[in-house]
Amino acid sequence: MDFSHVLARRRMVRNYSDQSVDDDALDRIASSALRAPSAGNSQAIGVVVVTDAQVRREIARLAGEDSYVAAGFDPWISRAPAHIVISVSEKVYLDRYSEPDKLGPDGRAIGWPIPYWWVDAGAALMAVLLTAVNEDLTAGFLGVHSVPDLADTLRLPDDHTPIGVVTIGHPAPDRRSGSLERPRKPRGSVIHRDHWDEGG
């Protein structure tokens, strides 16, 4: 699929059909997370692919799906035939940037004005979302703040923090989020050239 079409088709889908997801496609989607940028080649991203129905139901329970359905929405978390959970280890980044080739001129570790582990986890997330579209599938994302105890449920290593759950499947009609009613900002108010006060 042409990349511009992948970008145009990507949206958060919150309902899926009963059709299963091909294992090879799911493997390609999960593997795409490993092609995202990795500061210092730290390689601190982890990926858990969940297809077991019982585990998916447990994730849905943790996310309060019953209340979500009671509000008139579809049971998109439990209904999705696959979940991909991306996690990241801050410790791996801190260890990597304590190595000699990453120390500053003063011989000290950088001060992390931007925690690049979150940047890289977001890049891995976007790779997964776009690859799902390229595989002619759809995806949704549920942030980890909505899924307490996700790390324990998936038995993640102590140093890994999940960022959320990507649901993967074939789309079914869904009730769109109210957020979609917000208009897109004009291009000129977002994209600037050379300086913020110069339009794109």
C-alpha cells in the first residue's frame, strides 16, 4: 500500500468483527515496533502479543470495559482478536547513557531534559499502528492509565513500563469518539518555517 494511503487511512478503531487475524500479519505488525528509533541504540522496547481470549478478557476487565459498554459503546477491548502491548525500560536507557561513548564532555551522564524512552516508545507505537493499516487491518489504542495492573497481568520485567494496549483486528461499525468532533487545526497554525512566527 502506498504510504500516503496508509497515513490517510489510519484512525483509532474501537470495534472489530469476529474474523481472526493472520499470525504472519500479526508478527509483522509486532516486529515493526523494533524498527522504530532507539536513542543510543538502547533497544529498550518490549512487545507482548496477546491473542489468548482469557487474557484479553482480563485486560478488558482491568480497563473497566463493562462500564464502557454500559455507556453505549462496543466491547472493543475484549472483542479485538489481538492486543499488542508496548513497554519500555527507563533503566536500559540510563545504563546505556552511562557507557563511555555516551557520557558528556565532563564525563558525566546527560541530564535527560527529554526522557527519550517515552519518545522511542511513542515511535514504536506509531510503527505498530501504521503497519496494521498496511496489513489491511485496523487498530485502536488504550493508554496504560486506563489499565491498572497491566504490567503484573502480563508478568512484565520489573524495569519495564507498558505505555498501553493496541487492539488489532478487522473493523466493524463503531461509535466514534467525541474527540473526533473537534476540528483539525489549520495547517498554517501548526507547521512553521524557520521560526514559529513564519507560516508553512
